[in-house]
Amino acid sequence: MVQTMQLTLKNLPRAVTLIALIGAMVAAFLMMPDVDPGQIREIVGHAGPAAVVLLVAVGIVVSPIPSGVVAIVAGALYGTWWGGGLTVLGAGLGASIAFTLSRWLGRDVLKGSSLPGVSFLVRARSQNTLMAVVFATRLVPFVSFDAISYVAGVTPIAFWRFLVATVLGTMPVCFAFAALGEANGDAQHGTFLLLLSIGVTLLLPSAGLAIRALQRAFHALSPALAHRQ
């Protein structure tokens, strides 16, 4: 009982900070005026490539700015590869901030919770499984990028695993949107760039999985080969 009270008092400042942060984010979301593609293009055109990174990052942390629109604008201004790369960088930065806030403010506060959903998130589990889940959700543009970043922070996944899964999983979508922006209405050119960007970015994790499978096969065959010699 005493230990529980001590833990509660210890986490009280973080809990209060977390509640205040959530309130501030909700207020910012409600008060933020609607942002149209023309405004985003004007901002990026004046501020330069750094604006792409910052707009995407802010859009992830607070959620008032559509990251897909920023990626399309970046593709139109800087091309598929530069525009997509800047969008990926912004996504990684925003996801890292959201993850860190959730990890520092939320994980210790929620650890002692008996609520089924919360206890499921904070309990120990395979790092590889958590990494695979984050990677898979990043590939689907309809799954809330922001929510996954915040939820991942209260799970036991290592930060570097979260970041790698986020960057690799985000690349196909970011480059695809940038390709659409560069195409600028040219359907044939846009389709080619879209397929090329998705193919190239999916090649990275696929190659990693293939190498890992070959390593496992080699380790499994090593005793048999050594016995033959």
C-alpha cells in the first residue's frame, strides 16, 4: 500500500504534465485554421526544404497539418526523391518527438494500471514482434501515423527499433505522394514514378528479410556441413 502510494506520488508530476499536454494539443487542433495546399506550397516555396521537414513533424505531433499534402507539394517543388526524402525525414522527426513524449510522460504512469487495454500495451513482449507491427502499420496510409507513434511510446519497444521500422515503413507512402506531386497531372508519368518509388523503397526491407532468412538457413546447415568435413 505504501509502495503504491509512493509510486503514485512519484508519477504525479508526469501525469499532470501529460494531461496538460493533451489539453494543449486538443486546443491547438481546434484553434488551428484549415490549411489548404496553396498555403502549404507558399510556405514551402518561401521557407525552403526545411519547411517540409518541420511541417510534417508538427503535423505528426499536433495533427492539424495533412502530411500527405505536404509530401505532394514537396514532390512538386523538389522532385520525387528529394521531396520524398524530406518528407521521410520530417516523419521520422515527428514520430520521434511523439514517441519520446509518450515514453517519458506516459509509460511509467500507465505501468501500474489494471485496465485490460493499458496493461496489454505496457507488458513485456518480443521486440521483433513490436517492430514488425510498427513497420506494417506505417505501410498503410489509412492508419493514424500520430496515434501509432504515441501508442508505441508506452510499449516496451526500443526507440531505435521504432525509428527504423517507422522510416522503412514510411518511405513507400512518402515517395508515392511525392511522385504524384512531381507528376502534376501527368497520369502516365505519375504512375511510373509511383510504381518506381514503391518498388525501390520496398526493396530495402525485403532485402533485409531475405538476408536474415539466408543467415538462418546457413546457421541451420552449419552443423551438418561441419559433420561432413
